[in-house]
Amino acid sequence: DVKVTQSSRYLVKRTGEKVFLECVQDMDHENMFWYRQDPGLGLRLIYFSYDVKMKEKGDIPEGYSVSREKKERFSLILESASTNQTSMYLCASSLTDRKYQPQHFGDGTRLSIL
Amino acid sequence: QQQVKQSPQSLIVQKGGISIINCAYENTAFDYFPWYQQFPGKGPALLIAIRPDVSEKKEGRFTISFNKSAKQFSLHIMDSQPGDSATYFCAASAAGGTSYGKLTFGQGTILTVHP
């Protein structure tokens, strides 16, 4: 089974802090994704990466950056946390070699910015 | 700009009933339509998916109906069970080119099945 592991289930930070969310997958997937989940808005794509050191903006990249130095690890960075970034953050991964590959999700990090 | 619109936002069904969740999309380049199921405290997991070359796909009690001309698709859960209580997301993807399997998700439907 594919396993996507997010380093923290719950995280509380203060406004202005630099926040790192870590995600690791164990199935050698090329693609990795970061989403935020908010009630009534569904899942919205922040950034994704299709290879090591490659990244592309999703639909809501403002205030975020990402890092992918190794294939299995994809980090989301909040440069200067703000209260409107309080949310559930989900990481996912998928294969690229065939069409219609499912995305496999971690269990999420609930981030609160005070 | 929400390219996939999902309704209803919440749904309550009695055990044994039929649950129906609807989605509509705008982008005609979408050619893959999965549904994800999410239980509390867990990440979403793929439930069932359809491509537009068929109008219906059934897996057990779960059926996707697809209407390409109307740009709509729906999830039907037959004989709904309390264990089906979860949040359901429809999604859409354009599989070609540089999409890298990116998904656009609907807003989600919280399904509660009463025993």
C-alpha cells in the first residue's frame, strides 16, 4: 500500500512565524501535491511538483512556497504565517507513467495560526 | 473561480436509502472524473472514477452517471449504510500534456446515514 506521511497531525504557530509542513511518500511517485481543505471550499491546490527540484503553482500559491530536494519528500513553507492560513493541509502523491493515476493522500496537518 | 461545482453541501439519508451527489464542470478539456471519500481524521481516498467515453460506471453499491453534453456527473450510493457516512468530493482532471494529473475538486458533500 502507498503510504503518504505528514509529519504533524496538529500544529499551532504564531503570526509572522515561518512554518514548515513536511510530507514523505514511500512509493517512488513522481508527482506530489499540497492542498488546503476548508469547509465549503473543498480541496484547493497550492503547489505541485512533478520531479525533484521542479515545482509549479496551483490555484492559491500566494503566501506559500515549496521545496523538493529528494523524490520522496515535499515540503510546504509558509514564509510569514497569517491567521487566514489556519486550515487543514493535505499532501498527496501520484505516478506519472500512465494516464488517470489516482492521488494518494496523507491524513493531513491541522494548522492553527494565532 | 470554482471550475467544479458540487451539491448538496450536506445530505442526510436513512439506512437503505439512495444517496445522490451532483457535480457540474465548466472546462471541456476535463477527461477524467474521480470521486474521493474522506472519513473524519483521514485523508481522501479514491472511491470510483469514470472517463467520458462511458455514461455510467458501477462498482458495488456505488455508481457514477456521466452526462457529457450537460457537463454533469453524479454519484449514486445504493442501499446506503451508516458506514458510508463521510465527506465525498468529486474531482476532474485533464489527463493530457503537462497536467501531471492535477485534480480540480468540488466543494464536498457531508453524507450522514442514519441507522
